[in-house]
Amino acid sequence: MPAFRLAPAVAEAFPGARIALVTATGVRGREPWPHTVTALAELEQRLADGTWRPADETDPRIEAWHTAYRAFGTNPRRIRPSVDALGRRLAKRGSLPRINPAVDSYNSVSVRHGLPAGAFDLDRVTGDIGIRYAIGTESFTPLGEPDTVENPKPGEVIYADTTGVLTRHWNHRDAHRTRVTEDSTHIAFVLETLHADRDGDLLKMAADELTGLLAPHAEQTTVHHLTPEQPEATV
């Protein structure tokens, strides 16, 4: 089973970081997920009614990620944190994309709570996963672009296994290799905050909500947390 490790240098630079790892095994991605369908529809209806809007860059939860991106040399208005980009898309179009039930589930939780989220098909991961600074020689193939190979900038925060980069700019974009599909059965989902003192309870709520969406369609779900004080978890 792979381990997730928060590198000491990243932990030192972002002492308030907390990452919830929600792991699901025996996932059945080809059956109906009615609770996820309802969660998405309710968000979109609340947006249409004007009773709710997704967090934008004026919100402290998003602003913190913009500050972090700038700290490792990324312009967050050109390359946006995932939750920022997803919220902007929802606000503009009035709806979220429908990808597959597992992805739709974490997208719903992400925009509802204003927290970045992502996922990896663990059957496509090689070795352990580090959240670390890039050297710059690593390879990354963006989601949906299987013939493209990029190299992260040195000093950029990445998720990486022993083969290559799984996400660039911390949480901007996932890799094609470890993408979650309807046939993925062993999945690790991540939810993140940079201010555990302020948003730790919100992160726990989001992890619980995601677990609730996954549990009816998986044999088992577990939740672990990475922090600077507890920087490693085996999933």
C-alpha cells in the first residue's frame, strides 16, 4: 500500500497545512450514484436561486492558495488553484461538468466547502507519493493530453510518485496516468487547507461528506490526515 508523505521543506513553509486523505476500495463506478447526482443538482439550484455562490479569490480560503502559489513562483490568476477554477466555471456556466460519479463527488464537495480536491487511481500509482518541491527534471502528462510531456518548474510544489508528477502547482491539474475513471476501483481522494487552525473543522466536515457519497458504492472507506506534525500516512 502506498504512503503519502508531506516533505519537511513544504511542511516548514506551510505550517498550517492539513490534507485529508479519503481512500475508497472496491469502488463501483458504473452503477448509479443518486446522492452525488442530488448533491450537484442542489448546488446548481442554490446558485440559480441566488442563495449561495462558490468562494472566489476574495474569500480567505482561496486567497490563501493564491498567496501560496505566489510563494513558489506560480501566478494564481493565470494558473489557478483547482477549487478557484472550478468555482469560477460554476459561477459562469451555472453547472458543474459531469465526468464520472467519483470525480463528480469530490467536485461537489470541493466547491461546496471552498477546498481544493483531487484524486488518484492507486492502481496506476508507482511507489509512494510525496508532496514536495519539484527539482524540475520530473515529467508530467496533463489530464486529457496523453501525448504531452511537461516539466514542472524547480521549486514548484507537486505530488509525485516514483514514475513522475501526479499534480502540478500543488493542486492546479492532475496527471493523465493516474486519472480516475468509471473503472477505477482503488482511489485516494485528497482535500486540502493551508489554515488548519481556521478551517480544520471545515476540512473534517468535507471529508465526512465525501465519505458519505463514496460509502454506498465502495467496499471500504478510510480517512487519514497529513499535517506537519504527522507528515506520513499509508493508505
